Amino acid sequence: MEAKPMSEYFYFSTTVKNFMFEDLSFHGSAGVVCVCLIIFSFTVLLEGTKSLIFYLRLRQNQNPLTYGKTETSIQTERSPLFSALMIPSSVSEIKQKRLKFHIGGYLLHSVDLLLGYLLMLAVMSYDAYILIAVILGSGVGYFVFGAINTRNQIKFQALQMSVYDRYDSQAGLTNSDASTNDASTNGSRYGSNGNTCDKTAR
Amino acid sequence: MIYTRQIRIAYMAIIVTVVAMVFAYILMAFQNTTSATTMNHMDHGHMDMGNGGTDGHNHVGMDMNNTDRTCAGGMLMFFHTGKCEFILFETLRTKDVGGLVGACVAIFALAIIYEGLKVFREMLLQKAMLTGNKYAISNGSSSQDTMVISNKNVGFQHDVYIRLHMMTCSHFVQTVLHMVQVFISYCLMLVFMTYNVWLCLSVILGAGIGYFLFGWRKAIVVDINEHCH
């Protein structure tokens, strides 16, 4: 039996035969609703995975002087000495940290690819309901996780800026000089914006 | 150029109208040819039912000869250069060279629009983050020094950030554009799946020229924002 696709154009149907595995078929409206809900959750998971990858990249490119600063303790007067103590001192520790980031990125990337290809194969069945479920899932996923991405990016930019503001004031520049422009200007001036800009619009 | 709300809405309207025009062109271009063929199909189908089952095979043979003179065979899962393809929908069907050329042009335009949409969304996001940042920071702090999130009212300002970025108009616009982008990307994938060499080439060339026309903005957008705001 040659492998021919079931359809060559979009169709609305409540019977899906051989969905992605050989004997997996759905009949009736309840079956289609279940399939669409599963596909919807997969799409939201995909958007979540992309958001996690973005957060991992932000953490990876974080200024070491901002290690240990969380959202609740951003403005505490943390001396530069204490921040410097949080930086891993030996090369082997730095290598381990980079390895952990790399492995985490690899795992997330494979989950991202897997979910992406699964959804592509689901849409390839040319069932219109499944396409609508994918589109709605991507919309809801982007609505939730896109906001989280923006919040994380601003948080990490604020962290970055807090370090350099303190340094500028210590080096003689006044705070008003360093903070007349807004957050992303300072972030890009010190080179931290380039890594995260192209990831936000995925 | 200052991206006010009106200009943003104008950009979106332009994109939506161009996409609608492309689909309308496709529909109009193939409506006449496909309606004739579907009527032929139905007539021969009725004749088959009427004459009984013993002559079924002959009639099916004649059916193929009469209506699909040059379009034989179903979907071929290897690269082929034919001129009979279904383009995504049942009513869009190319039967001759003219139809195929029209389909190639439409898919080329769609790929260019897709690349432009990606860059446009990124531009909108940059603008939204700049204005959102200014609004949040100037709203929450009185003095010029407190650029970082203050610990004293971290709850309030944190909520301002989250509320600002989930429920703003710009986020809704970004979500809608994201859905359009997902739909167009899946459509391009399905067009590529027809395995027709001409359609695949038009997808690739459209993406390339789209990136050429719009991709340079990705490098410049960040720099321009820093100087004039």
C-alpha cells in the first residue's frame, strides 16, 4: 500500500482516519473535539517551550555581577564585593555552569523541535478543525508567554542597568547622565540588548 | 519617523488588505475553470450510478479521459513538474500553464508578505517595549535616579509591568499578528508539500526576496530607536 496523503486540500470533516499513527482514527464530533483540545494544548506547550528557551538565553547572557539578584531584592544595597563573591571563581566551575546551560538549551531545543514537527504533521492531515485548533492555540500561547517574555526581558535589562548605574555614579558620572535615556538604550549601549532582541519576535 | 498609533494601524490595514487581495485574486482566477470541471465531474458521476456496476470500470476510464485530459494521477510524493495541483483548498485547482503561473505569483507574494510580517512584528515589539518601559518607569518613580524596580513598592510596580504587558492594545495586536503569521507559515508548508517544483521554487524565491526587501531593517531598527525617541 503506497503512502498517499489522505487529502490534497482542506476539508471540514468529523471523521479523521489514520491521524498520525496507523490505526488512530476519530469518528463523530466528540472525537474531533478531543483531538482539537489535545492539539491546542500541544501548541500552547510549544509556545511555552519557546518562552523557556528565551529565559534560558537571558540567564546565560546575564552579567555575572547580577547573580543572586531576584525580583524581590533588586534594590537592596548589595555591595559589589558580595556580588563578586557569587561569581564562580574557578575555571572548572565556570565550565560546569556553561555546560549546564548548554545541556538545558539542547533539551529544550529538542522538545521544541519534537512539538513543532508533531504539530506540522497534524496540520498535514489537512483537517480544517485541526488547523483552527493550532492557530487558536498559538494565539493563546503567545498571549500568555509573550507577555512573560517581555516581562523577563525588561527584568533582566533592569538588572543589567542597576549594575552599570552604580558603576557610573562611582566613576563620576551622575545618575541623571546615565539614566536620561530609557532602559533599552542603556542596555544596548552596554551591549546586552543584541543577544535578546532577535529572540523576542519568534 | 515616529510610529504613532495611526501609522501602526495603517500598516496593519495594508497587510490585511494585501493578504485579502492575494486570496481574492486566487479565488477569482480559478473560479471559472474549477466550476466547469466540478460540473463535469458531477455529470459523469450521475451517469455512472445510472448504468449499473458492471460497466463501472469503463465509465471510470472514460471519466478520466474526458475531464482530466492532462491531469492524471493523484498526489505524487516526490518532486515533479506538473501543472495540475490543488492549492490548499478544493476550489483552487490549477489545470493549465496559466493557472500554474497565477498560483506561482500568488505564492511568491505570500512568501514576501510572510517575511515582511515577521520584521514588522519585531518592529512593533521594539516600539511597544520602549513606550511601555517609559510609561512604567515614569509612572512609578518620581525622581530621575530610580530607574530600577524599587524594592519598597515592588508589588505595585511589578503589577504595573505585568498588567501593562498582558492587557495592552499592543499585545493584542501582536497576538493577532502572531496567529496570522502561524497560519501563513503553515500554508506555505502545505504548498511546499505539493512537491511541485515550480511552486516550491516560488516559495523559496519569495522568501529570499522578502528577506532581501525587509531583512535589512532587523539590523537597523535597534540603532534608530536609540537616537530618536
